[in-house]
Amino acid sequence: MGRIRAAISVALLGLALGGCMQPRPSSIAACAYRALPLKVDSGHPKVMLGADIAPGANDFAAELARDILSRAAPPRRGGPTTEERTPAPAPAPQLLVLSGGSQHGAFGAGFFYGMKQVPRYDVVTGISTGSLISTFLFLANSPVAKDRTYEWVDGPLAGTIKPGVSNTGDLALAYSIAKEGDVATPVPGGIIGGLSKGALATFGPLEARLKALLSPETLHQIAEEDAAHRKLFVGVVNLDDGQGYAIDMTELASRIDTPAWSGKTGTLQDCYVQALVASSSVPPSAYPVSLSIADAGAIRTNMYMDGGARFGVFLQQIEGALGSAAAKDAQVTVIVNGVLYSGPWLQDGKPVDKWSSLTAGARAVSLLENQVYRFSVASAENYGIQHGGLSMAFISNEGLPPGSEDPDAHVFNGKSCAQWTAIDELQKPLEFHPNYMSCLSDYGRTRGVAEAWNRRIVEAQAPATRP
């Protein structure tokens, strides 16, 4: 992230000197996303729905609680005894919370690829790179859609992971790139050119990769899970009103079989991909994305960006539902695609001895970003500890058994992740380091195989006053 933060500092300087103004990007009006405001000043958020929703049904907390309560209990086996005729209680809700982290999403992708069995999560939320991961983990226990295409497969993991075998395998491959251009196209002219054009890069290659994976059959599978009362949300930030929002991706996918979307499957795919890209776009590194949101029977269009500007993860904003009796035993899994603690201020591996307003500003952005993540993650972590249980993993050997491998020391294809980073840096990428990403994914895989969680609380350790 160092080069991106430096670019942000340069961009701020450019704005101070008078940057070039850009027109608002166009949106796909037909998307009319259903979105949940994630307000930092409100503990009782509401869902923005369309006019077709019945009055009184727009309370998100109550709706999510109903979904959790409506989950089917696992079928009993055996003869028709009295016990068998008694409905079995539904299992404890499984909640998955995925953080941002840009290229470090390779860690989470590798972690789940290594796991022998991924839980069937009832609610999945993702921010930024976590939003890119979310769909594949939401469908981790579903067969791979047969209409996916794989011309994009490349990079160091292409020779070891076969595409089309599992959703977690396809996810790990999605983070395997041969060059930064496989996911992002730099704007000509470098940082100065980016300032004049509004962004340093575009995500055209990433969008193509996502659309190949998020095929029509994949949307059908998501729609089926929506009917089974499972929910998937990705987080974005509205540049216009400054608020965070959670886009209901399950509702979006469920439109695929409706008459209004007959013959428009390609557009629906584009809607799905644009929501993910909006959740992952950080100006001035990438353009903001215009999204059309259904709001009280009308459609309003605003510019959106990476949800990490407000929340590192989001779970606390929906505690109105999760704290109810419907989810009092919820098992929370938190994946932090990064580290939880900000490291020392270094340059070329040594303490910084000279600074400028720009470098100090970039350091401040780094510290603020880390603090946002720590607050958000702490809230989700505490929810699991105080209700049902917690499984949390991040890129560190903290909390692992003594002698556990340091992430930078992990060896992949003959070199450590730190060595691969240095090699990638020779190409001066804006953000994405191909060899490092595959090394980090492989490190995550080894952690997943061992189910090496940095913190795990099997049973809740809630205070006596817990609701």
C-alpha cells in the first residue's frame, strides 16, 4: 500500500494546486440496488427498499432475524418416532466477516482453499477485497457453475490449482496473476497523468475476470441460497452523503428468474460486478463507481467507493438483528486480509530520518486506516466472544503456537514471501505484486489446512448481562 498512499498524498497536493475536474461516471440505472445504510451514528439501521415492499417490512434487523429463524433445521434420520416427529432446532447461525486489504485478499482466498470443510455461512459480509472473496465463500459448498470460463487463468498458481473443481479453488486462482495488468490497467502518464484523468488505473481486466466467474448459473445458485434465507452483503461508501452502505447481493442475484429481467442476464452480471468494483475502488487509485439505489420507491444515483473508508469490516451495524434471540449463539468467523497492528515507520527497511509533509501525511493515512480496521474488527470479535464463539485469522503468527512461521518467511517456489516482494518491486507496480500474492495465498493455504486461527473461542465468554 506504500505507493498507493504516496499517490494519495501527491493527489491531495494536486488538488490543492487545482486538479482537473472530471464528469460523474455513468451508472446502470436498471440495477436499482437494495442497500442498507451503515450509519456510524445509529444503532438501528434501516434498509432502503423499493416501493414494492410492504409497509413495515423495511426494518433490516427484524428482517434478518426472520431469515435466521426461518432457516431449515437439519433433517433427522431414523424411524418415525415421537422424537423424530419433533422439529429439530436450527443450528447456531454462522456469520462470516471479511475485511478489505487489496492484494492481501490472497491470504483469505488461500486460507479457505486449504480448509477441509468450509462452514455454510448464514450471513456473509465483505468490504473491498473481502467483497471480491465473499461470493465464492458464500457458495463454498455448492458445485462449481458449469458455465464459467477460464481464459484468464494465469500466474504462479495456475500450474497447481485446477479451475472448475471447487469455488474455493477458483477463488484462489482469481488472486493468481502473472502481472499487475491482469487486474488493473495503469493510466498513461504515471501519477501526474492519473491526476489529470481522475485515477491512476482502471479495473477493466478485473471486471472481465469477475464476469467470467460470476456466470448466469452462479447467479442462479446465489438466488437459491437467498430463497433458503442466507444473505450476502458487500460494503461501499457513498461519496456524496459520506455514509457506508451494505448492498444486498442475494436480492440482486434473485432477480435472474423474474420477468422484469428476462433476457437481461448480461446486464444483471454487470450490476453484480459493478457493486464489487465499487466496494474495491479507492480514489485516486481508481475511479469511483456510480450506482443506482432503490430509495423509497425512487431511484437515486450517487458515486461510491471502497467501503473500507468507513469500516474495516461490518457486523456491528447489524447487531439489532444479530443480538436478538434468533442469533444469540452465533458463531462468528473474521478474516482480516492484513495485519491488525501498524508497524514502525521505515524506509528501505530502516527508520525514517528525513520526512516531508507528504510522507508524514501518508504515514498519518496509514495509521488512521489501521485504527479504522482495529475498531471494526474489535467490534466483530467481541460480538463472537460474547455470543456464540469466534474464529479469527489475520496475516501474522501472533496467537499461534510457538515457532509458527512468520508470513514473510514462508517459502513458495524456492523463495520467501519477502524475497518475492523485493523481486516484484523491481517492476514498480502501483499495488499488485504477482509473486508475493501467490506466496501469500500459499501461506494462507497452509494456515487453512491446519485451521491455524490467530484467535479462537469455541464457546461464548459473555458477561452475565448479555442480552
